[in-house]
Amino acid sequence: MSIDENLIANHLRENDRSRYLASLLMGDDVRLPISVLYAFNAEISRIRDLIKEPLPGEIRLQWWREVTAESARKDEASANPLALAVNQTIDKYGINRTSFDGYCRSRIFDLYDDPMPDRLTYEGYCGETASTLLQWSCQVIDADIAKSTADACGHSGVAQSVAGHLALLPQHIARGQLYIPLEFITAHDLDRDQFLSGEDREKTADILNQFVDYGEEHLAKARQEISKLPNHMRQAFLPLASTSRLFKRTRKVAAQALKNSVAPVSWLNQWDLWQSKRKGMI
């Protein structure tokens, strides 16, 4: 059974417009399989929005762990168009199925309101999620070269996650979620609840600037690694196109980022993507 291209495109456009726009600039030979992986990521990312309690979310994640496992629940996977597309993509491009299990296990964190304790834990989370998604994309583009993209994907995943978590701060604050490592917050003599309240605007701004510094450090390292890759591999990193802009906007608005999203409007995101595609760099 062939992959339903319209279903994948519509799912991605509705649930992750930024990656949808990035996919439009990718080569015809890789656009669909990478879009399938993006749609899978979008489906997992929205689980928190679809549940009221963590347990149903864990059940959904367990289902995805099982249908992406080798020879597991093939009938159920075939009955779900996205699961079918994911499995076909895994098989065609030789993607490691174990990485899907690690991805889903890490996403359990999203279902709860426990704080991210430190940067080491944060980097582990990013490595299993955003970095892994980039690694899958590289595998689709060129399996041989993908073996040498671990550093590029690792640093890119952290930078992209920092940007994404800054963009979603108002939503996370409303839920009581905290992705910013607690060590950044306690270093400024605030606790979790004090930061979430945003009452100390000066310290909040300092914490956000330190988090941006952290993201920019990884972005600089990512750019250095990506510059070593051949041009056709760099399209895997297009979703990072607006990362630098988002960091700059966070610095500008400071503590206001807790209430108003710093994510760029769609046309600016499109501009950043086009510039990145034209220059071959993020």
C-alpha cells in the first residue's frame, strides 16, 4: 500500500506548520519520507494537548512504541495511515527502530509537570527527540554520510529545542510545565514556582538570557558541523532556520516572553527558510 501524500501533508500543515514549510523546500526525492517523520513527530508532540491525565498519554506512547517495533502489531499499524507510512519509511531507509522506542520513552516527560533538573538531563532529552528526528532525516537523504552527522544533529537538536521551548513558554507556563533546566533558575535564587509566576522580572530576564546563551552556544557548534557537510545534506537542518531570530526576539522582550510567544510570524519563518535554502546554511 502506497503512502497517502495528501494525508501526510495535511497532517503536517495543521500540526507543525514550520516543518511543513521546510519540507516544501526539500528535494523531491526526500520530501515525502521526511514529511512522514515530521508528521510522526507532530503526532507525538500533540499528545499532551489531547489528554487530561498523563496515563492516557502514556498508553498512546506505548502504542506507538509497539507499532514501530520490529514485527509488532503489524495489523494495527496497517489500519493507521500514519503508522503505516512510518513503518514503510523505516523499512525503506533502514532507520534504526530502537531509536523510535527511545524517542517515545523520552516523550513521557511531556505528559507531566516535573521540572527539567539540569542541562545534562535536558541534553539527553533533546538527543532522544529533536536530534534523533534530524538524524532520521539525514538517514533518508544519504545513509552513508548520515553516519558522520552525529555532532551536527546533536548540537542542532539542543539549539532547536531551546528555541522551541522559548516559543512555547506561554503555553508551558499556563500548564505549569518547565523545560528550562532548574539549575538555570536556582542559580538566580528563584525556585520553580517563583519563575513560573514571573513576578521577579529582572531575574526572569536574566534566566531567559542565560538559556538563550546556552542555545546560541549549541547553534554556533551546529553551524560549524553543518558547514562540513555536502550541500545535499544541509536540507535536513532547514527547520532550524528561524532559531537565531527567535533567540534575538527573546533577548528583546525579556520577561515578556512568559506571556507572549516569541515565535516569528509565518511569513518571517518562510523568509528565513528561503534564505537558509539559498545560502545552504542555517
